[in-house]
Amino acid sequence: MSVKTEHPDPTDPAMSPLKHFGKEVRIERERLGMSRAELGKAAHCGYSLVAKIEQGERLPALDFAEACDRVFPTAGGRFVRLWPLIIKYAYPSWFRPFVELEALASAIRSFEVQVVPGLLQTEEYARAVLEAGRLRTDSLDELVAARMERQRILTREFPPELWVVLDENVLNRQMGSSRVFAAQLARLVQEAETPSTVIQVIPHSAGGHAGLGGAFAALTMDEGPDVVYVEAFVQGQILADPANVKAAMRVYDLLTAVALSPSKSLDLIHTTMKELSP
């Protein structure tokens, strides 16, 4: 994936975490008198990929960062520590602020109409969703990696409270193969059984509901104003106006009121999984 920075001087590594990472790789490699081909061999990639990473034109995989920490004696784990920061560059610039806020939220309330929210997607389901968007194939690996990295907030010692409401459309829209979709439903079941996560499904029998306007996520912050992220056709939008946040929370309350209980929602997910069985 070619990455273009939004800064006037893209050659300045101080302007971009991606450029900084690449410069650090080049400095350490040259300090050892190692060629790009040799580093590529150690990292199980080609010369050209090493060159693009050093130039800040390609996002490195986590495996590459781990290889750098192994190969460079003075790295001290620096490249793996930098990786979560640079992986954010796989996201569009307008989405990065939300990812940063999401990582700081104490509670996340998510409503989805079409697909499982990104925080709960399996890797293969995420790939199927992104492929359906007809994205360039050379960007898929990095976008999937970024989405998986985003989920790390759920594995922290003190994860945010996560409450997810799904329209039943999500359970009826198979993304990927039956195996991929079944694994995704199993992931929902697994997450719903964790103390910090609640999942509810709005059944078709509920008819119209307050969320017909589209998907959104509301973030509760310990410090600073709460915010709402609203999906849109071209790009999403972050809303911080208290009136907008209050309106979104009211909609969310209405959605939880018409949704099945958490236990009945799990029953519906299990039923859908059985229907996928050969």
C-alpha cells in the first residue's frame, strides 16, 4: 500500500511516524553494514519492500517490526513499540482521530445495521468486508492488520465497557464463506460471554426502530467530552456537541429497549450458526 502523507515535506521523518520508522530501520541497517536484501531475508520479505518501508512508502507488517528488533542489537524492542502508532496510517486520515479516541474511551456503545462492528470482527470476516468494498488488493493486508490492532483495547487489563446492538440484518448477511461467517458468529458468542461486553440483536419482528438512520458509535470518556461517530457514504464524522451526543444516547436507549435481551440475542445467534452447519 502506497502511503501519502498530508505534510508539505514528506521527506522529513519528524513529520510522520511512518517516515520515522523507515528512517530508524535504515539507520540500524546501515550501522550493521547490512544490505536491504539481507534484512529482507531475515524478515522474510524482498529487497523492494525493505526499500519502500525505509522510504516511508509502505506500512510494515508486525512480523517485520519483530524481525527488526531481533536483528538490530540496539533496538531494545523499539520497532514493535512503534508499530501500533504507524499502523494507524492504514486508516484514512479522517478516521484516525476516532481510533485514538476509541482507545481512550471508558465505554463504547455501537450500533450496526449491515455488518459486525470492526472491534468484534475476525480477521477473515474483516477481509471479506473490506473486499466487498472493492478496495485495492495491495491495501487489504494493511487495513486488516490495522483493524486487528484496533481490537487490542478489548484485551487490556481494564478494557472499556462495550455494548453492541445489531440489527438482525447483520446475522442474515453472510460475508465470506459459510465457514468464515460461522467463525464470526462464534466470535460474537465468545465476546458476549465476557463480563465487559453486552450484545443485543433487534429482530426483524420489531419492525421500524430509531436506528434506521444508520450505524453509529458513542464513546464515553473519563476526561474530555463524550463523542459520537456517525457513518456516512464518503467518510464518517465525529460529533462532540453535547446536544448531538445526548440525541445519540437517546436513540441508543430506544434501540436497547426494542432489542432482544442479551440471553435471547445469544439464542438467535446460536440458531443462525446451526443454520450454517452442513
